[in-house]
Amino acid sequence: NEELLINSEKLYVAGQLAAGIAHEIRNPLTSLKGFLQLIASGRYSNKNYFDIMKSELNRIESIVSELLMLSKPQIYDLAHKDIRGIIKDTVTLLDTEAILHNIEIESTISEEPLWVRGVENQLKQVFINVLKNAIEAMNDGGRIQMACMLEGDRIIVRIEDYGPGIPEEQLSKIGQPFYTTKEKGTGLGLMVSYKIVDNHHGSIHVHSRVDIGTTFEIILPYSEPAERSEAEGSGGKVTSIN
Ligand code: ADP
Ligand code: MG
């Protein structure tokens, strides 16, 4: 399983991404170089240059950090986790941003533990990406509903917003590398999220209606630890998975 995880990642990164990454990073680099030359020439100097340069550097930084999420997880990072804790962390992390946008995040958390076997940081990144998109979609504020539950042997995490929705002709494009409708977007968040969830043998489903809102459903296989003490979140220590 771990081998499959690693192999498919290598193929994906090598095949589909290299050209796109090179292109997306070359644009801000070219612009940075231009401004440096202007400044070095001594003829022009303007505080604006530094602002533009900083925002170009920020862009490179966000692209690179999102792509880093695609690097292969270390085997010792794999563990059984109760996903409810990861979800609570995610909400805590984004709550201030939500409040700033006049948004209330309402979460309905399962009463029973939701065990998943995976890489905590990566799963957290998925929830952050999807919840952040929901916040960014709700310009006028409002409520975002987040819920997690067990259905049979599947864990369902649902994030529902009442934003503008995604037009049908754009639905197939989301998750494609660098597809974004945002001025400062990278268009990498969902691509990385799809990849991570896929590596965890799960899937992501999107339902969206224009002017009504968007629901993202992240489905992951339920995976109870053989012994409760094996898992973090139940008071036990973390052990490596062989
Ligand atoms: P980014 O957020 O950097 O644009 P993502 O991969 O996270 O990149 O999202 C890609 C695109 O999918 C967004 O630019 C947006 O057009 C669309 N999208 C994602 N989530 C939502 C949502 N909850 N509501 C409306 N549009 C969304
Ligand atoms: Mg995003």
C-alpha cells in the first residue's frame, strides 16, 4: 500500500505538473528580475517596486508550499487517528479568518470516534483547503456548515457553504493544476486535496448550484486500530506502522 502511494505520486508529479509549475513560477521570477534590473540601474526607484516584488515572492512561496504537500509521506507519519480531532483543529485554525469575513462555522461532530489511517498533516491540509475555499466563496458572510459522520464503513466529512456556487461548465475544471478564478489564487489547493484523499483511498465529491451554494464531501475509509492503545487520540502512544 505504502509503495503504491509513493509510486503513483511520483508519476503524477513527473508527468502532469512539471511544465505547469515551471510556467507558474517563471512568471513571478521574470517580473522580480525586471524590477531588480530597474532598481540596479539606479535610474528608477520606487517603493511600489518593493510591494510588487514582495507579492511576487509571496506567490512563489504559496505555490511551493502547496506543492510540498505532494511530496511523499514518510511511512512513520502513517498512524490511526480520530478524524474528529483533526476537524476541530481545522476549525480553530480558520475561525479568526471566518469571523473577519463575518462567517460563522457551525460544526456537527460525530459522537463516536472516526478512525482513519493516514497522515495527519496531509488530512488537515485537505480540510483547510476546502474550508478556506468555502470562506473565500462567501463574500457577504453567512454560515458554513461542517459535519462529520460514520456511514457504514465510510467516514463522511461535509463542508457546505452558501456562496455563489460553481457553474456547471467550471465543475470539471476544479482540481486541475493552476485552475483558479481568484486574483490571488494558486489553483493548487483542490488538486493537492484530491491527490491526498486519493492516496488515503478516499474520494471527494462536489455538489454545487449557482446562487445557492456548494457542498464538498470528503469520504475516507473507516479504519479502527487493532488495539486502541496503538492510536493517538485515545490516550495511547503513537506507534509506527509496519
Ligand atoms: P484557489 O483557491 O487557489 O483558487 P483551489 O484549487 O482551492 O484554488 O480552487 C480552485 C477553484 O475552484 C477556485 O478558484 C474557485 O473558482 C473554485 N471553488 C472551489 N471551492 C469553491 C467554493 N466553495 N465555492 C465556489 N467556488 C469554489
Ligand atoms: Mg483554495
